[in-house]
Amino acid sequence: MNFNLRSFIRTVLSFFLAAVFLYVAFRGTNFADLWKSLKSANYLWVGLTVPFIVLSYWIRTVRWKYLLTPIKEKISNRNLFSSVMIGYSVNNILPRVGEFVRPVLLGNQEGISRTSAFGTVVVERILDFMTFYLITCATLFLYPRAIDPFVNDVESIRPFFLYGSIAGFALFVLLFFKAETFVKMLAKLRRFLPERLRPKVHSFVESFAAGFGVARMKNKFAGIFFLSLFLWLDYALIMFLPFYAFPQQLSALGFGASIVLLVVSSIAWVLPAPGAMGTYHSFLTVAMTKLYGVDSVTALSFSVITHEVGYIITMMLGGYFFFKDHLTVQKIEEIGHQQESGQPRRDGYPQS
């Protein structure tokens, strides 16, 4: 199949997925009641989330700079932040493409290997997953009632969440102190895969190994670990503050509820819908109604407000740097198409 056609089909499917989940989220909704709920919200509390949204991207920028240290010691904070913002704004339109755009842009600006830069993005995703796993287990251990609707005797499985959080921290430590062993293990697993998948896995492992500078920066372990935790704490605050936008319905929900809802909404972001459009709204609305007894109109209003504020801020910042750095839509599309085709440069990364 032509790779441009394949990319087009994947894009269409991602928007179709968003449409399906938007339909699920808004199905049966009385839009007059929804509009009334949206108008009655106290947007001062919503506005307070804006600096925390910007802060979350800055934390990602600082952490990425740590990960890039073995590749280049001094990298412009401005170039890092612009690459992060453009990458995430592209993800809001073309899921996953932003992960390839980001290291290409930084590689062009800083003259560093795109393969190694992409490897650090892969490491970032692993750090995010492990931190997410650690926080999920710790949250469910501290707030086991959150899964009452799904488990009859939550206390019987509560110790497993404690063990899971300990295991999550152990994996985080191993990533830094036994990284070479982890990379070798990934390479050996290729032989168990079908022949057609081996080239892609090989390319992934090579990129991963190239960017696995964390193996040589053990002195930065504490900084990267606490930045990762602080990032999720910041996300929890972004979820928590808008509770007070609906004081009668949501102010009784505590900070623990914001962490539980963050876990649920994070799963929605994994699905390949552009900007988690629809998936976020449906997942969060169901979680709020089923776990906390929030009425469906308020839950949907909350999901609409929190999603759209984050989406708009991301697109505004990404758009600013997009035009400031004289990028074009064609250049972004070329990066996406070459990522799809798997046609690497000599350094192993799709050519821009």
C-alpha cells in the first residue's frame, strides 16, 4: 500500500475513533441542560489551571534536557520548549506524529543526532508509563474505595497495589542502573517475533539504545524521578482545581478523587484519537458518574471544560512557536509520511 495512503487511512481512522467516542459521550444529553451547566460554572477556578498547564510542559522540557545531557551538554531552553509545544500541538491533530516531529525539530535547531534525540523521547514514554503505574498502584492502595463498583472485596486485593507501587519504583531504579541489560533483553526478544515485525523492532531498539543516556547519568536519577512525580502532581492539580467551578456538585470531591480521575483520563489519552477528543470526554464522564455519583450533565460539563482549556492552551503555544520558527504544514506532513514509510536517514531517523 502507498505510504501516503496508509498515513491518510490512519488519520481518517483516528478521527473516526474520536467521532465514535464523542457520540458515546454526548448520546442522550439534553443540550439545554448542558449549556446551562456550562454557563453556571465558575471559570475563575478553571482559569487557575492555565499556569499549571503551562508548568506541565515546562517540567517536561526540563526533564527532557536532563535526558539529552549525554548527547549535548548545553541545549537552548527556548528550542527545547518550542519543540515540546509544537510536538504536542501536532499530536492534537495527528496522533503520534508529534513524537517524531519533536526530535526532528530539536535536531535541526541544535545539530544533534535525531536518532539519539528520538531515543530520549522513547525513554520519556517509558518514564511516563512507569510513573503512571507507580502512582496508579499507590492511589488505589490509599483510596481502594475507588474501585468498589468493580470489585466485591477491595480490601482483599489492596496489598497487591502496595506491592505494585514498590515494583514500579524498582523498575524506575533499574532503568537507570541496569539500562544496558534492559536494552540487551529487548534485542534478544526479537527472535520470538514474526519475521515481518523484526525490522521495525530492530529500528525501535536501535533508537532506544541510542537515546538511553540515562544509563550514563546516574547522578541525575533523583532529579528525573522527582520531576516525573511532580509532573503527575501538577496534572492532578489541573484536574482538582476545576472541582470548585461546580461548588454544589463537585466541591466535596477530594484530592484523592482528582488522582483517580487522572488515572482514568490518562488511559483515554493512550487511544489514537486526535488530542484524546471524545475518548477523554466519555472516559471521564463515565468515571465521575459511576465512581462518585456525579450527575451526567455536570460530569460532561467538567470533561468539556477541562479538555478544551488544555487543548486550546496547547494549540496556542504550539501555534505561536510553529509560526515563530517558520514551519509549514507541508514540512510536518513530510515528517509524518516518512515516519510511516520507515525510510530513515543515515542517522536512522526519518528525513525532514
